[in-house]
Amino acid sequence: MVRWLFLLLLTALPAFAQDRDAPRLELILDPRDTAPFEGEMVLATLRGTYRQSITREEVKLRPMSDFDWVRLGMDRWTDERVDGLTARVFERRIAFYPRRAGALEILPITHALQVLGADSGREDILVRSEPVALTVQPKPSGVGDGWLPLRTLEVSDSWDVDPAQLADGQGATRRVVLRAFGATPEMMPPQPTLRQPWLISFTPPEERNFQVTPEGPVSTVVWTWKLRPVTGEPGVIPAITLPWFDTGKRTARSATIPASPIGYASFSANAASGWQPIGSPGWAFWGLAGLAALSTAASTSRHRAPARDMFRRVRRRWHRRVLLSRLRRLVRAGEVAAARKLASRLLEDFSGLGETERLARLMPADRTLFGAAGNAADAPPLRALTENVVSGMKESRSGEERVPAA
């Protein structure tokens, strides 16, 4: 009996060794507490384990009728011990977006490899993952066409001038920036139309881009409007509500672009004067009034603009110092999300900084907010966020500055 068992063991060992050395590829979904909704980001890791010498490789992820997908960054190759032996491990992060509800299946993924054979020749092999089943919930009832499942949505609103204090004939530029964590640029809503019968509006093309992190894409959308009142009478641009769904808290939420007054300062000044003459003025009165008006206009044309510019510069510097002080307090308190939002707002007020450089200066906060938990120790200290903002503001002083919205 013992002899038979020994013979069976000798027979099974080569098969076990061969199976252990065979290349393996598997798609591993990130663990989650609830089934995803349609359109919600589903994170996964494609992991390959190889003991062959690989000279060339290519991942082939074919189009799927039930899923959209996004590759999250560069592939990662490491040497690890698997089943007691050293193996070459391949990993790629992927975000899947189910297009519909129901019992769906992520199709097999192919890894095409060229390996060195026993006689140093090159051999092409295909390694396929198993299909992965996924149950997807329908989107909640009542959301309509505004279904936007995200992890986080950040909205900033800024003007190049005070829209309620425009000079006669002056226009204003409004800039709204949306940053969404967990969505691709194509998923973001279209730019709203700001149309009023008393307002002339021009809408330049919107900007859409995104960056990837191991925990999902971060999409940025920039909307710009150039606006000018038709008449001097001030009006109010209505607020705009952007509904979205918080996938972390599993609840519907909304972000608001606030209402904003716009009009000429001269109209408000004339309406507030409220001057009324007493008695019946004669020719002498009207002559003196005309001379006074002419002298006032001449004096104002020489001195109003420099005084107004100086006041705006002082107010801008004071407001910037207040915001920087608030940013330092948020950093010391560890309020990462609030600190990033305020830092982004400060950097947006300097036209000398491009979008790429601005995102690079926000990286200390982004690594803390969006980075993988295993890389938290490698993240730069949060206090570097304040240093990046201050240096960026100094480097942009030669460019045009815009007063931050209060």
C-alpha cells in the first residue's frame, strides 16, 4: 500500500511542478460592500504571474458591449515569491463602467507574450484571464437625465472683475472649473447656457481633460463665458444646480454655481444719489451747476482711474493674505479636502500658471486624497502644499492677476 502511494506521489509531482510554472493571468475586482450602480466606477487589478523570460508583451482588452473601461496609469512589474519560487508579477489598474443594469460579465483579457524557450529561441504565447461576473443595480429612480455617479465633485467660480461694479461698456469673464473624482471627461455634463434678454453672452469652447490615479480618474472641465450687460441697469444671473450621486455615501447630492449680480457701477451710483433741488432754480443756478459739472468731470477723468486701481491692488493683496492665512490653518488642522480647494482657488487667480503646472503644485493634497493607501508613506508632507502655492504666486506676478472671489 505504501509503495502504491509513493508511486502516485512520484507521478503527481511533475504535473504539479508544471502547473505551478504555467503562466497565470487573473482580473481581481476591488472589494466593495454593495453592488455598483450602472455607470458607477468599478476598480480592478489585472495581475499576471510568470516564471518565463519575457522579451515582449502586450495586453489586449477588446471592446465590450456592457462596459466602458479606462487604464489607470503605467503597468507595474515586480519580482515576488509565489508558491515558494521567484516569479515575475505584472499588474495593471483598470476602471470599468457598466453601461446597463443586470447580471453582466467582464470578458476575458489576453496578455500576448514573447518568451525565451529552452533553446534560447523566441516563442509567442497567449495568456487569458477568466471572465468575471458582476451584478449591477439600476440607477436610483427619480434621477432623470442628470445621473452622474462620482466619488467627489469640486466646483470653483471666479470672475476677472467685479461683475456688479463694471465700468460703462465694460464686459466680464466668468470661469467655472469642475473637478470630478471617479468619472471620465465624457461623463461630465455639457456647459450651461447663460442667456438673459438684457445680457450679451459669448461662450468659448469648453476645456476637458483628466489625469489618472490608482484609485480612479480625476476629470477637469473648464467653462468660460464672456458677458456684458445690454443696458446699465443691473441684473442677476440665476444660479445653476448640478446634480450628482455620491458613490461613497450612496446618496444623491448637488453642487451649485451661485447666482451673481452684474451691472454698471454708474447706474448704481446715480440711483443712490437721490439728490432733489429745493425751490425754483434760476439761470444763475444752472450756470453754476454747469461749471461745477465740467470741473468735476475733468478732475475725475485725471484722478479716478489711478485711485481706483490703487484701491483694487491694496484690496487684492489684503484678500490674498487672508486666504493664505486660512490655508495654513487648514493644513495644520489636517483638513486636506478644504485645503486643496482653497489652494486651487488661489492658484487659479494667476493667469501665468498653466493647468499642468497648477495640478503639479496641488500634488501633495492629491496624493493624500486620491493616492492608494499603500503609498501614503511616500506622499509629500501636506505643508508642501502651502509652499507650492506661495512659490506659484511669486512666479506669476509678472502675469495678469485676478482678484479671488470672496
